[in-house]
Amino acid sequence: MKKYNYNEYNITIKEAPPYSFDSTDNKNYDNVIVIEEKDFCKCIEVEIEQYCKIKTVLMVVPYYTPLESFVAPHKDGLFMMLNDVLCVFSPETATVTKQTRIKSLGSMFEVYQLGNDYILYGELEIYRISEDLTVKWTFSGRDIFVRCQGAEPAFSLKQDRICLYDFEDNYYEISFEGKLIT
């Protein structure tokens, strides 16, 4: 369970049980947002509290959405990286106001805020995304960005660069403009 704040809204996000549209056993939600229509998906519940009034929203999202690190603040609500689907969720309307899909080859792991932009750490690609959800640049290495040896993490966001190791233990440093430094 993760908690976020946006203006006067307190937002809690957690994994929800599977949802069947034809079942009477479903929990009652104020809104149901279907991002992923395939059978292989997962559900998350977004609870929005404002002045002691609570709304709950169910989101049906791609199965590989990383529940521990997929949300970052956005000027219009919350930026969400739902694996390869990027969106802006508005707590005011309890809806998705912007949405796009990136063409990632592997799973996406984490989102980091960088000013008004977002750095997305994925299995095969690193992305920089603007606040209007456009891809500014993408970077790929020789292998997946997962360590098989060594104590350092495969991805590290430094003050002025991104440091990466791939599965073959190749080391990369890239600038925030997506240029290879080392």
C-alpha cells in the first residue's frame, strides 16, 4: 500500500482482488477504469480522500505494473507508469486525463521524477518522458539492466547522470539528455 498527496487529496493505492464485470460479488467502486482489456492483467484500487469524503476507483492495469514504484507527482494529479502505459490520474475527477503507450521491449521497473519530467527505468530501456507524456529520449544497452553479480544496483540516479549496469556487467553513464558519457 502506497500513500500520496495531491493538493487537498490523500490518495492510497493498493493491489485489489480480481474484478469480474458480470459478478455481483464485486466491491462497489465509484469508478472503474480499464487500461488493459486482456485476460492477463491485475487490479489496483485507488482510494481518494478529501475532507473526510472517500471515493474508490478500480483500475484494471497491465499485469507487469510494478506496484512498489509506479507513481510520481504531476501538476495535474499523479503520473502513473502502468508498465508500458503512461497516464495522468486526476484525483479531482477520479479519472485518467491523459494516456499514452510506450514501445518497451521488456518490463518497466521504476519511475523517478526529474524536474517536470520523468525517468523510467526498464528491463531493456531507460526513458525520459515529459509532463505531457511525450518521449524525449530512450537509451538501451547491450543486455538487460539487471545485475547478476556485484553489490551495486543496476540503476542509480545521481545528481547529474544516470549510472547503469547490465546483466553482462557492462557499465554505462548517461546524461539527463540521453547521451552516453561512459
